[in-house]
Amino acid sequence: MNNKLPAAFLEKMMDLLGSDEFERFLESYDQPRVYGMRINTQKIEIPEFLEKSPFALTPIPWVSEGFYYEEGQRPGKHPYYHAGLYYIQEPSAMAPVELLDVQPGDKVLDLCAAPGGKSTQIAAKLKGEGVLVVNDNHSDRVKALVKNLELFGVRNAVVLNEKPERMIPVFRGYFDKILIDAPCSGEGMFRKEEDMMSQWQRHSVTECSSMQREILGQAAQMLAAGGYIVYSTCTFSPEENEAQIAELLDRHPEFEVVRIDRAEFAPGRPDWVRAPWCAEDAYSEQALAAVAGTARLWPHRLKGEGHYVALLRKRDSAPGEMAPAMEAAAAVPAAGERKRSGREALRRGGRAEAPRAAVSLEPLQAFAGELLRSEPFAAARLVCYGDHAYASPAGLPELHGLKVVRPGWYIGALHRGRFEPSHALAMGLRFDEAKRVVSLALGDARALRYLKGETLEVAEEEVIRDSDTGQAAKGYCLVCVDGHPVGWGKWHDGMLKNEYPPGWRWT
């Protein structure tokens, strides 16, 4: 595909790399791309998945849950994909979250999150503890983000559709870890997605650099002292990479670069922050020296596409900056302003209305008593937006005024004294958390028929239920494939009515 690469891109890379390395770089575009998947350790342990995996897998060196698979295996067309046991992801794209070192209990922000691959990776590392806030300011991309979080069974995530600057008053100094997978010119994806080349020529590096500068400054205000930011792009341009980090260090002296030392990754290139690509003498010598501790992933040096990653730590407040508590107080609007901001969010299409206390949760509690062995959302704060019930993560600040797509784990809808469980609830449960289950073997033809939305014949003795209570077979059942939930069904008189959502069905 060398002859398809934009001439201006080739000229720039020749200047940056020099003739010898440029030739090796160029040869990588004639090599076949590589494919990766990441195991969802929230649902299955790695040894168990490898034992039952129908795919030929080899480990990706920089992420323990990541594996290469062979072209043509099509893991997206397998029931395990519909059970959320893995996420199909480009191997280099797994590196930023791995470097963020997320721990259970952390409060984490994925600021430019859609379609959600890195969000699901963060969620798996949180292990259901702490808070995950995921945001994307493009409303048409948020649907895919929500679906991937639900498919992965994430219980502790909040989904926003906001501009980062509007989030600052709510989340100032709140997060322990922030991921910025920044919008960029996409040069590192040319081999994977050829249409990125035409987009590169329409969206200039200058435009992307301006957006990245704003996003980094906004994220810096939402990070707690002692917290970490990972900034990543899938481009080679120093204007979008080293120059962005050098500028952040000069503008925010409370930040420092944490050196990335991995044999597979090349160091950052402070020598590339120069004319004609970057402004001469625009950054301090100290900041330029620091960006050598960032990392570049090159397609001619590893099995993956092009990426840039920087790991940053916020030491403490900069001189002259208000203390976090004072800043938060200064940012709180008056009561009347809060009401207006909530109404404004609704007018703009958000779901930021206050929880409706008039909605009775009794049908939900009755459902949980009948179907669930324990209440998996007991530690969360149950809230209703309209007729929809959510389990909101503990410790989350009030979100009034923001465009909230999901204020937590979506549990289901309350209609006229009835409760209808959501698909997200089914995907977030484990086999042993349900009292009534229909478990289909992978080789059972009914498993694929269920995923296609068909009604199934299921004998009463196939409905696994709580024998201690003499529970009836009739009613909602958690449907599983090989013991992994894929959705709901309603059993009655030998028939299982299919509750699998139309938009999720196997095609």
C-alpha cells in the first residue's frame, strides 16, 4: 500500500526518521496487519478461557490479558463474543490503559472514550470497585460506548456526553487516574484503516493539536494531587505528541513525566520538537528533556500499529493555585442556577433530571427477591430517571447540569407496578447470582437460535432453579451459554420466550 500513502506524510516521515529507518518503516506497510483480542477478566479467568478457546492465540507482550489471533478466525462471529468474554482490539491500543496501572477502588475518567475499548479494559482492572466515568462529546458515538460497556458487564460506570470544560466544576480534583486517548490525525492507523489517509488530508495536524492542548489542560484540573494521566494518540506527528507534553509541563509545573521503560517501546523524541514541524524555542529545555521518557510504538519494531503514550503524575498544587476544597466551593453554583442547569441539560437532550422519589422501587425489590441470590447493586445508590432504575456508584458527585447518558448500571424499567429487567442487568450478572437459569451448551443449536431472537423449546427440568425454596420454573430466566450470561428469557409451559434485544441479535 506504499503507493497510497500521502506524499506530504512520506516527506515528513523521511525528515523525522532519516533514510535508513524510514526504509524499514515503509516496508511495514507491505506487511499484513495483526489482530488482537483482550480477555474480559471480569467474566472469565485467562487460564479458563485459553482452555476452552476455539481460537489460535499467542500472547501480546505488553498486556497480560491480550492475545494475537490469526486473520480469518472471526471472533466477532462467535457466541463467546455475545457473552462479553473478550473485546476485539488492535494490540498497540491496549498499551495506554496498561500503563495507567488502574487498581480496584480507583476513581477513573476515560475522557475521549468512544467506542469503549479502553473503557472496558479499565473496568476489568477496577474489578467492580471504585468509579469509572466515561465521556465522549460526540452523541452519535456514545451508543457504541454504552453497548460495549453493557456487553462487558460493567456495573460501576457512568456515561456522559459532554464537553470536557463543562465537567470541570463537577469533577475538579476528583479522579485518581485519567485516560486521554486524544482525537488525532490518525497517521498510525493508515495500515489498519486505509480511509484514515483521506481523513488525514481533511483534518489538519494543526486542528488536532489545538484540540489536544485544550483537552490536556481541562483534564489536568480534574485530576487529584498524586494522580496519574495517560495521554495517548495513534499518530506519529511530534506536534500532537512530544510538543503537547512539553507544553503541559511548562504550563503546569505540578506535573512530571513518569518514564516508560519497556523493551518493545521506543523512547519519545524531543529532537523532533523543532522547525518546520514545531515552533522553535517554544518550550523549556527541562520540558524537552522530560519527554524523552514518553514512548512510541512503531509498526516496524513490534507487532502492532503506531501509537504514542505519555504517563504523567500530578505532584501537588502549583504556586498561586487555590486549594482543591476552595476551588470546588468556588465552582458550586447557587441553588437557582443548579435548577436552571438541570432543565437546560434536559432541553439539550440529556438525562440530568433529578431522581424521581415518587417512583416505587417495590417491583424491582420483588424481582430481586425472586430472581437474585443476593442483591448485586446493594452497595450502590439506586436512582430513578423517569421510569428507569440505575445503580449509581457510591461516592459519585451530583451530576446536575451535565448530559448524562447512563448515571450507573442500568437495572431496568418500572412501568405501572411492573419491573422489566434490562439487558445490561443480565450481562452484568454472574451465573451463580441468579436463582432461575437456562444454561445452553456451546454446541447446542438453541444457543445460536437464542442469539438470533428465536423462541426456544426448553423442558421444565432444564430450568435450573433454587431447589431449597421450591421455586417454580415459570417466569424470567437468566439465559447463559456455557455458564456465561447472554440475556433474559421468559419460561412458560415448555417454551422460552426470547427477550434478547433486537439490536443485539446475531445476523
